[in-house]
Amino acid sequence: MTIALEHHTPQAFVDPYAADPAESAWPPAAAGQDMDYLLPPPNPAERLSVLIDPRDQHRLALYAALTAAGIPPRPEDRDAIDQLSALPSGINTTLQRWLSHTASQ
């Protein structure tokens, strides 16, 4: 049994991800205008006054330390990381120091 596909257009393959270059092009820069500039420094008065819970700080720091040590956390590691994040700050700092020592070797 053979299935013949008929194409009524001369183009047999249409790329669904192709974009029209005219639609996705950046607008041209104005003549003599330098488009590269530095962002202003952050204004401390505009910072949000939201504090992060110490347990969440420990969790973020532990994720960062594991990743920097070349041990990217897996989804199944979440429970262990949550438990370690609940430990006191001194223990969390020690874990991070151990991981940073591992990463530097």
C-alpha cells in the first residue's frame, strides 16, 4: 500500500519557525546616535523592603553552592535540600564552605 502526498504548491516543505526578516529586524539607528550606553546605578531608596526568610536564603545559597561545585541539583533532591535549609545558619555556612572547597579542587 502506497500513500502519495500531493502538494499543490511548488514548495514542499514549510518551516513553521521561519520568520519574515522584515518583521523581526531592528529599527535602524538614527544617524550619529550612539546606541551603546550604561545603565544608571541602582537607587537604594527604590529597593523593595521585602526580607527573605532565612530558610529560603539557605535554600538559594545551597542551590548556588551545589551548582558552583559542579553538582547541579536534580528535582528529586528537593526534599533533601529543604531539610538541609532548615538547619541553623552555622551548619548551612559549613555546608557551603565544604562545597566551595570541593569546587576549587
